[in-house]
Amino acid sequence: MFGEHASFIIPSYIISFVAIVGMTIYIIAQHKLRKAELKRLEESGIKRRADNG
Amino acid sequence: MTTETIKPSIWAFANPTRFNTFASKAIPVLAIITFALLAVGLWMSFNAPEDYQQGYTVLIMFIHVPAAWLAMMSYAVMSASAIGTIVWRHPLANVSLRSAAPLGAMFTILALATGSLWGKPMWGTWWEWDARMTSVLVLLIIYLGLIALSKAFDEPSEAALPLAVMTLTGAPLLPIIKFSVDWWNTLHQPASVSRFDRPAMSAEFLYPLLIMALAYTAIFFTLHMMAMRNEILSRRIRTMKMQAARKQSSKGAA
Amino acid sequence: MKLIIEKLNLNRASQEIVSNISFELSAGEALIVTGENGSGKSTTLRGIAGLMPLNDGSIRLLDETGKQFEGEVREYCHYLGHQNGMKPALTVRENLDFWQKFCGEPDLSIEEALDEVDLAHTIDLPFSYLSAGMKRRVSIARLLVSDRPIWILDEPTAGLDAQSVKMFTELCKNFCEGGGILIAATHLPLGIETERTLEIKASN
Amino acid sequence: MLALLKREILLSIRAGGGALTGVLFFLAVVSVFPFAVGPDTKLLSHLAPAILWIGALLASLLGLDKLFAQEREDGSLDLLVMQPHPLAITIFIKALAHWTMTGLPLVVATPMFGIMLNLSPLGIGATMITLLAGTPAISFIGAVGAAVSVKLPRGSMLISVLVLPLVIPILIFGVAAITGALEDPAPFTAPFLFVCAITLFTSVLGPLAASIMLRHSAD
């Protein structure tokens, strides 16, 4: 498949795929992390106020 | 007292909050469009006939050229955001600028990598100081410099203006760089014909290329919106942490 | 001449530092800004001097007929911050000469200004040779070499001994009597008749 | 404004002699090349325009980190920004003073280095003219780099990374003009005019961009 230059064509598709999918996964992971941290902060924030009162 | 402390954060995040609500709805739609375009584009690319000159390597073009276009479009998006930062001081503009830079760098690296993989069978070397490859390399250095600048500040809001000013300074210089590199290239290699310059492209290559370019554009906007949402969240976390710290310290003082 | 500050609101690193400060000062009046450390005194002064973007509010300078002065208010101000704004490698004369020429509107000559702060003998010494208190006095002399109707002073007496403080309050008095507007962040009153005090509290 | 120029020049003469350091750095860069390339005079004279330009480019980046950061440290920046003068003009003068103390000495020193690199008199003349026309642009773009990193304590590396890619056109046309003067078919006028045009363009763009930055660089 893809003739004599397959060893160039396939890697270039793999590289592009890995980079774009990798970036997407990274961004999604960051999103999850931040959502979790925000939740944690909100919960601890409520606790702190409870301590005060 | 409490209302006073809450007021600035609400003011500062009114628009970003609205943006996040909008983004949550828009991202799935954009993702679907991206997948559809990508599927069609790839299907058309792999069904394109073998080029009589380049053989199957023309397949690399379908991902190389869109990456190179997106590398430039990212800079255009960043410049527009930079104007937003300078003229309207809109917090979202800075979020957009910061989020676009790594994406631009990614597409630039992809353009260079696929260009190199395309060049090897064509030129016989992995790297040729070809006019386009060289300009893209300079663009990569500019992207990396801007990313370094954005990371150099402790406080993200302090990086907003420096980043915007540097981005906008680069914008009018980019065409000059491109022009000078082209000029330099013809000066030193008058005989070499750039492989990427094809006088006329037949429709069987043009359509898959255009669809792939649209797919890449959709990838950019999807990821950009997702990255912007992340940036807004991380700022909110930062503000909350700072407020908590301040509350703690004022408690200690009292 | 009247300086009108309305609803001044300043941010620093996207946190509100100063909120809703309003006051009016007429020619000859002085305002002493007080408050604890970190309450936003410096930020307020920098805001009035045009060195911070205003989040909200306005700063206006009107003449007797109520007409606004041309240009920005900062162009009518002398600002003395925490730093002296002098180059250690240059002599006292070179430093003051530069600021006089660069600011324009020459008032006292450099010799006269240095006389006022009792530093006439240091005129040809490099600025780096001076002690901290003398450096501060040179930067006070800077206020005298160019004419500006508004002085904005941030801790002007930092590092000054009792005698120099007395000399400095005398200068401030003269300035106000001559129709100047003075805004200073300082712990001690300047003893000016028209003096008022504004206490800034941390906004959170 | 003349007072500012005078002060800047006085400062760079007094404080560690910025002008001399630049030339010294230029000398160091130029004399390192033969060690890397070999003492082949023919090769060296062929490479001379490139060596001189790269040396000048790197030397021009010296001291950019201090251009505004030092003013900010000692409080002068606040006072410079407050005055009625257009801020872009103030920055233009500061950049010009930076060039006078880094770029201009290199132009003057070029004949000596040109002889060392076996460059012909015509080549030396062409190098001097292109350096004279081109190095100001480095200071003007450098002013933007200096302005955006004014708050960063160790900004000098970052400034170089930000500024170098933007001054590539100057390097290309500068060296091309010298080659054009030396070798017959290649043109001299066209690249030289490009150098001049870029310098003029950046003399407006650089100070304007830097002034936007410094005007709003709230502390």
C-alpha cells in the first residue's frame, strides 16, 4: 500500500494523529483536573465558613 | 463588606462565565463538525489518484499544507486577540491569546515534521533550507518565544499586555520575514524549484486538500475553545485560592 | 484650580485594591493620605499620578472658570515615589539638570534648589556617594527645579532626620501657600493650615 | 529630548562603559570564528560579511534588558512616563541612544575587523554602510522586547529569543547587500534599500508598540 514511499507517508499521518489527539487528551485531562480542584475548593470554602460561624 | 469583596470577582468573570456556558454547548457541536469534516477529508484524500510526479507522497500534502495554513491562521487569531487585549482590555481576549499560542506551535511543528517527511523522498534530505520550511521554522521560534513570555510571569493577568504587544509587533514583521526568506532563497538557489510550488493543482487534489484544511480549522477552533475554558477555570481557581489565603491572613491578624 | 477625584477604583493583578475614593482639592490645599501597610495608599497615589489604569472613576483638573486643563492630569503633577528616580552614576547636578530639562517649566535653578535642601556642597558628587537621607533630599530638590502645580508624594520623609523633616514641611507649606495642591502619604502631619486627612482602609 | 539623549550617553560611558563592552564583545565573536572555521583567508574573506553581521547582531542585543528595567528599578520610569512628551518619542530617543552606544561603535570598528578577516576595501565600505543602516532596527525592535520584559528580573535571554527571529530580514538583506557589492551579478541597491526601509518601519513600529506596553505597565 502507498507504494515505495509508505515509510514516509505512514509516519507523517501517525505524527499528525499523535500530536492532535495527544493535545486533545491533554486539554481534556486538564479540564477534568481543574473541575475537580474547583469542586474541592468550593467544598473546603464552605467548611471554612462553617468554622468561622 | 461581603458584597464589596464579591463584587470585583463577579465583575471580572461575568463574561468568562457566560463564555464557559456557551463553550459547554458549542464544543460538542464543533467536535461533531470536526469529525465529519475529517472523515470526509481523509476518505477523499485516500481515494485521490496517485500523482504522476510524486506518487503516493502526495498524500502527505493533505496533512502538511493544512498544518502550515493553520500555523499562520493561529497567528492571525492571536493578533486579533492581541487587539482585543490592547484596545478593549477584555479578559477573554487574553485568555484566547494564551490558549492559541500552544496550538499554533503544535501546527507549526506538524508542518515542519510532515514537510521533512515529504522532503526526504523528494529532496533526498530530511531538511532543506527551502524558503517555506525556513519561514515556518522562524514562525516556530516566534511561537516558542511568545509561549516562554506568557509563562515568565507569576501572575497570568500581568502577562496579558506584554504578550499582546509582542504578538502585534510580530504581526506586521511576519510578511517581511516571509518576503526576505523567499528573497534569500532565490538568491542562493536560483535553479532549485520548490517542490511545494505547483503551478496548477487539479481538482482531484484540490478538493480533498480544501476539505482537510477545513477539518484542521475545525480542530483548531474546537481545541481553542476547550483550552480557553481550561484557562478560565484555572484563573477562577487562582482567584479562589488567593481569596482563601487573604481570608486566612486577615483572620490571623484579628 | 481644582483637582477633582471621583469614585476612584483601582485594580492590581486583577484584584481590587482601592475602591470608591472621591475628594476635591483646591489650590493651596493639602491632603494627607493615611492607612495601614498594604491598604492601598501607594496605589491611590500612583492612580492619581496616572501610573495605574483606572478601573473606574475620573481624575479632573479644572481652572477657576471650571474649564478642564489641556492634556492629562499627570502632566501637571510631580510624583515622588519610594524610589528617588536618580542615576547613581551621574552627579547630583547632572541628575537634576536632566529632570529639569526633561520635565520643562524650569523653576528654581539647580543651585537654588539644592540650597533649599541644604545640599549645595554635594552638587558635583556622584549621586551614589550620598547617604540615604541625602538622596531623598536630592529627589525633593527635583520637585523644586521644575514647576508643577500638583505634588504627589509617597512617604516623602522616609529616611530623613528630624531637621530635614522640618525643612521639608517648610517647603510643603511654601508650596501650598503659593497655590499648589499637595497629596502626600505620610505618618506625620505636615502642619499645613489647609491640611485634610483621608484614611484609606483595605478594601477587603 | 536632547537632555535625555545626553543623559543616556553619559550613563553608558560612566556605568561600566557600555560602548566599549559592545566592541569588545564584537571583537570576541569575530576572533572566535577563525578558530572554528580554520585560518583559511580565502574562506574567511568569503564568510566575512556574515561573521561581521552576526557579531553586530549579537552585540546589539547587549544591554537591551537594562533599557527599561533599570529605569523601573530606580523609579525613573514613572517620571519618564508622566511627562507631557509623547512616550513613543521618549522611547525612540532611548532606543537611538542604545544604538549610538552599541551599534555605532561597531560601524566604526568594522574596518579593523574587516582587515582581520581579509575583506576587500569595497567590502569593508559596504559592510559599514549596511551596518549603519541596519543595526538601528535591532535597537528599535529590541525596545519592544525590553518593554515587554520590563518586569522580569532575568529577561535578557527572553529578549534575545523574542527579538532575534524578528530581525532576520535585516540580517538577510544586510549580508545580501554586501555580497551584492562584492560579486557582480548580485544587486546591491535593492537589498540595501530594503534594509533602510525596514529600519524606517521599525523606528515607528518599535517605539509605538513599546509605548503601549510602558504606558499601561501598572505596578
